Amino acid sequence: MATRRRFVLNTVSSAAVLMAATPLGAAEPARLEETDPIAVALGYKNVAALVDVQRFPTYVDGHDCKGCKLFQAAGGEQWAPCGVVPGKLVNAGGWCAAWVKRA
């Protein structure tokens, strides 16, 4: 019985330490602003229809981040990480010059 009691106490103690070490309100990454230098260089817009087609002639109507291979949404999130912009979230309805068709 002493072994089972030790196991339970160790398990509860370990769980308490892990819970204390994990922040309750872990902040999600910031959303990419159109004024961010990376966004400006890529021609990123939160709304794909607002892309300057004179400056970015590769833009095609209907192409947006949710249809891009680099958009890393786990489900149907409106904002998700992008492979080109580490540490920031991009809008599913946005677009940038790094757009690659999702397979």
C-alpha cells in the first residue's frame, strides 16, 4: 500500500507543478497588420479584394489565404499562422504575394 500511496502523491504533486507552470491565459500570437514591414513587402491585405493588382499582377480574384498551402489553420479559424510570417496570424480572407495553391 505504501507504494500506491507514494505513486498517487507523486502524481498529484507533479500535476500541480505542471499546472502552476502553465499560464492560464496563454496569449495567442499577434495578428499581422497591413502596415507591418513584412506585410508591406509581400503586399499582404486582410481582405484579398483590396490587393493592388497594378503592383501585384499575380493576384487572381478568389485566391485568398484559406486556399493557400502556407496557411496553417487547424480547422476553420478566421485567423491562423502562416509559413511565411512566423509568430503572426493572418486572415483567412487575406492575400499576399507568397500565395501558393493548396494541393
